[in-house]
Amino acid sequence: MSSPGFHMTPDEFRSAGHAMIDFIASYWEGLSDRPVLAQVAPGDVLAKLPEGPPDSPEAWGRIVADVDPVVMPGITHWQSPSFFAFFPANASPPAVLGELLSAGLGVNGMLWATSPAATELEIRMLDWVAQMLDLPPAFHHSRSGGAGGGVIQGTASEGTLVSMLAARRRAMNSGSVGGPLVAYTSTQAHSSIVKAAMIAGLAGHPDDRRQVRLIEVDRAFAMDPRRLEAAIETDRAAGATPFYVCATVGTTSSTAIDSVEAIGALSRRHGLWLHVDAAHSGAACICPEFRWMLAGIDAADSLCFNPHKWMLTNFDCDLLWTSDRASLTAALSITPEYLRNKATESGASAAIDFRDWQVPLGRRFRALKLWFVIRSYGVEGLRAFIREHVRLAAEFERWVRADERFEVAAPRTINLVCFRLKGEGEQADARNRALLEAVNSTGRAYLTHTVLPGVGYVLRMCIGGVQTREAHVRAAWDLLGEVAKRV
């Protein structure tokens, strides 16, 4: 290999790169034979790693040889066809190759001037996906007259934080803030909303409710608009300033769908910024039959979803759109002398500096992998991928309903089924907990749980893997039935 202290030569890099691609392809081919959960205890991986770094260069072959014994036992295989936990984090060949090219180019797209292609490709990709979702013109770069547009964030948590900071800026600029700012979301919303409030200085800790309200949900676990309005009116009467509400399209626990239309009407009436968190379920809205979930989106000020969950674009890639670009950039823009340049000062519509749309200064060329994915699969291919998972979830739900031992615990909207062994109280919760632990311990499937109000401990079956087929879903159901006999 390379001489000590020097880089690989181009030929050495080609050889190592080809071998790594072969390794990844073989890994994907053999996923069905691997236990889904990592087969290690805490500290096992650390024990295989030296406590200090090497003083001298090591041969590349020796480094790669350590991947199998050191790394692979500690991998939980998110790409396994039997991974039914959390939401998916899909990696597809076009996306991985796009990530490789991005890493090889090694650009920092903080300014238009630092990589025009990175900026302009991102502009176009956000408009492409906005078209795929049938978003209103206000969210498009090309159709909003410069008032709105989209940007790639790392995660939906970052998108939520950015939206809250933009909302705070708009509220403060309005001149109508007469008391403490208050943000609203549901009890079933993602923890990132409360975390964003903590970062923004609206909450001192996760249970601080002085400026954050968690609104109770209805029987379908969606935010109750009547309770939201009552909370807003109560806060106004107490001298506070309601400024932000986050509606969730596809909650983490059960994929419940908050009514964007009803919450949007309330937001407009009371002057709140409406952010829509569609982190997982937003991908389904590229299919016309699921766009009902975004009904009323024209009343929203921002929306985000993660192609890295269910649209074949590997982590990390969150898309955030806003109809109020001015408030977003005003909340995040700072321009020291060393960032000033002619392109930015020209005011050209394409010369967007996306560093003003996010918390960090630097940014990776994430648009490449999204471009590769959309072109490789086409819109119809992506729709077919999603529709098949929804079909499999409906089939799994049918099996649950047909088995007298089990019950469906929440309405199914797309590809997540919440279910449990029948029963009430702590004893039933204990049986379901034992069922989940026993199934996961086999290594043949991996599911997670949640606790739903009024229901209790619930198992979550999320179907969304790149390699997942009906045979894998049936094998997981058979395993659940087999283990259920014992618990």
C-alpha cells in the first residue's frame, strides 16, 4: 500500500474503493442471514479497540480487516428486511453513490460562491419534491417570487428548531409581543419540539411548561383543535403571547394525523406560525391518494419531511420549506467580512446562501444523492415503493384482527400497525413487554413499543425496508404467534 506518511495514490484509491463497494454489496446480499439486533453487550466494542491511536501508519488492508471482527458484531442492521422498528432509515444504491460523490468532491456549500452547483441543484431538488407533494406556490423557489422556498437540513429536529427561531423572529418584529412567548404542540408530538423550545430559551428542561403547551389528543391520538384554541385563549387572557404551533402529520407513536386544516385556521385567526412536522409520513404524500394528510397546508408557514426515512435517500436528508423566507433568514443570518462576496451582494435570485437557512455555517452537498435517487427511480418508482409497504401493513393489520389473541391498538394510516395482546392493566402490559423482548431476542425480527394514552403498552410494526417483502412480514407475524403461546 501507500508509503508511510503519504496519501494513497489514485490507483491505490481505486483498488480500495472497488473493494469497499464489493463489501457493501455483499453485506446487502447477506442481510437476511444476520440477526437484526447487535449481538454485543455494552463495552464489548470498546474492549476490542486500543485505548490510544497508532503512532505509525497502518496498512489499509489491516484496517479494513478489522471491520468484520470489531464493527459488524455491534451493528443493528437497519437495512435488514426484518427491521420493523422505529421508522425506516433507507439506504439505496443511487443514494450511497451520491453520498460517495459528495464526499469525494468535498465541497462546502455554505455560500452560492463556494459551490454554485451545490446551491442551484438544491434549489431545483426542493422545487422538484414540492411538485411531487403538490405543495402550494408559496413553498417553491421558482413560484413564490422569492418569498418562500426550501432547503435541506440534516434532520427534522433541525427543521423544527429553525422554524421555531423564524417564528420567534416574526413575532418579535411584529411589535405585538406583550408577554412571554408560548409554543403549542400535542402530547403525541415528537420530542424535538420540546427540545427546540429548550434550545430557543423557552424551556429550561423537558418538563418546563411555562412557555410550552402540550395539547391533549382525541381518540385517534391526533391533536384536539378545540383544546388548542382554549389553551391559546387562556394564555392570551393571562397576558402571554402565543406565537407557534407544530402540527404533526404522522406521530412517532402511532402515525396519527393532526388536522392541518383546522389547526391552520386557528393559526391564521390567532396569528401563530404553523409548522407541520411530516418527518416520516410526508413521503407518502407523493402518492395522490395520501395527500389528504396535508389538506390545508396552504395555511402553514413551514413544513418538513425526511427523504432519509422512507424515500430511499440515505441519512441525513430532511427537507424544510417555508412560505416566509424573510423571517427565517432574519433569524439566522450573520455576515462577517470574510463571508462577503459579489454574488451574494448582487441579489441574483439563484445566488442563495443556504448558510442563512440553518444553524451551522458549513453544509454538505446533500442534494446530489436526492438528485440521483429521484432520477434513478422516477416519481412512479418511488410511489410504487411506498404503496407496497402500505399494502403489506394493511395485510399485517388483517392478520392481527383475525387472531383472537391480539388487537389493533390505534388506527392505521399508512405503514405502521400498533397492536398488542388483549387485556387490561399492568398484567397485560407486562405480557406485551415480555412478548416484545422475546421476539427481539431471537434476532429474527426487531420491533419497538410505545405507550398510548388510554391503551397502555403497545407493539409497533413499521414496514418500510428496502429489501422487505411479504415473506419477511409473514415470518415476523409467525414469530409473534409462536412466542405469544409462551407468554
